[in-house]
Amino acid sequence: MTNAIVTPLTQALAEGKLTREELKTFMQRSDGPAIRRLALWLLVLAGTSSLVALSWNSWLIWPAMFVHGVVLVHHFSLQHECVHYSVFRTRWLNNLVGNICGFIIMLPHKHFRYEHCDHHTYTQVEGDDPELVPMPQTLGQYLFYITAIPYWRTKFTELFRHVAGRLSPEEQRFVPKVEHNAIYLEARFMLAAYALIVLVMALTGWWDLVWFWFIPLILGEPVMRWVRMTEHVGRPTVAQMHENTRTNLVSRPWRFLCWNMNYHAEHHYVSSVPYHALPQLHEKLKTHIYVEKDGYLGAHRDILRQLFSKPTGGSANGQ
């Protein structure tokens, strides 16, 4: 007789930390919370855009673009939730908003969905997790990853490869063959749309999007790389979710920006739980997961402590 697989979630259920009725309640989806949050999100975007406009003829435009960029890159968090169809109860709204977010940050939505599915299936499993960020072996590797240069290099390479009608061997593993053409079309549409935008700006002489979109995105992406590192980097590369994923306790503004994805271990246990129910799920599972009480800074202190306590050597890629 085969023994049942024990996970932190099944253990929590068995020990009475979380009941199946509570889990069912947490998994309830609704359009209302997301619509209200999205309205506030648009107000924040309007505010940061106004900062850029108000500082137009001043050196202050650079810090303004950075602040605006931090909000722009966090469209990743919203898109991530749309990938799980957990933002809205209405399925097509998840697809619509997810594709808009993906266009803003140059992350094709359909491709990301397939890639992210494998990330959840093989979290922190070397050679199988397509989103695994290796533990940096040197301070230089740590800083280079945070610059986002490796990230942009990977994203541009992926985009042009898909436009050319090719998938890498790793991508062929997680993208169903029947969807290959859809991935190529998605990339071609995205690149064509970007080219059209640049062409219109060149013809009209209206280059404002460079200052309201392109440059802020470049300035803000290192912050997203810094945040993304806290989810798994420095945790063991093992299959056990209570070991391989870090939940970070952060302030309310950070929770707003990341759509509660600081509760990352909880999300990995039950990825179908909507973002707005993750704080309640945390209260039930916090004794079964790895929690960094000092938030993102604490996570990076842990990463750096591990980095400086090991011999230098090896390599880390920038995926």
C-alpha cells in the first residue's frame, strides 16, 4: 500500500490548524475586492505619473521616474495573480488584465502562464524549476542580478526567439506543442505593437512615453529583482515547501504593491487562494512555514550572511 504524501498543508489539516471548511472559504473568488483595489491602483499610477509631469524641467524627474517605475514594475504582481485566475472571479477579466500588465512590463502572458505552472510544480528543484534564481556565489553576482541586466537580457532573448518561431529546450518542456504557434503569435503581436508605438512617436515627435514608461521601467526593475530574490533565494533547493519558500512580513504599502505576494509560502501551498485571503491563510499556516519577520531587508541579510559564510566559486545565472 502506497503511503500518502505528507506536505505542510496536509499536516496543518491533520493537526487542526486549518480545516477544509476554512480552506474552502479562503478559496472563494470575487470580482469586488479586485475592482476596488484596481481603482486605487490606477489612482496611485496617476499620482506617480503626476510626479513625473510636475518635475519635467528639473533634475527631480529622475527620482520621480524611479518612484513611478517601482509602481510600473509591480504590474508583475498583478499579472502573476491573473495567471492563477485568482484576481477576479470572472475568468476573462483575469486574461484581459493579465495581458495588459504583461504588455506594460514586456512579459508575454500566455508564455508566463506555462512557465509559472512549472515553477509551482518544481519549486526550487534544480534543472526543473524554470524560474529558479540560483544562490549568488559572490557579492558581484548578487549585485549584478539586482541591476536587472541579466533579467532584461533573458527577456529580450526570449522575445526575439519566439518572434523567430523558436523555443528553447527548456521551454519545449513546459509549453504544450499545441500552443507553440500561440506563443510565437503572442510575441510577434507584442513586438509589432512596440514597434508601432515607437514609429508613431518618431512620426509625431511626441516622445513622452519614453519618460513616462520606458525609462521608469528600466529604473524600477532592479527593485523588482530585489523583491523577487526574497521569495526563494537562500532557501534550500528541496521540494518541501515549508523549506524552499520564504514569507516576508512587510508594511502595508509593500503589501499593496505586491498584491500580498509577500505571503509567498502560503501562496505556494494553495495557489488558488485569492490574494485578498492570503493574510487570513497566513494566520492559519504561520507555524508551518518559514517566516521572515524582518521583511525584505531581513531576507537580504539572510542571503548575504549565507553568501559570506561560504567559499567563493561557482556561477549563478540571471533568470
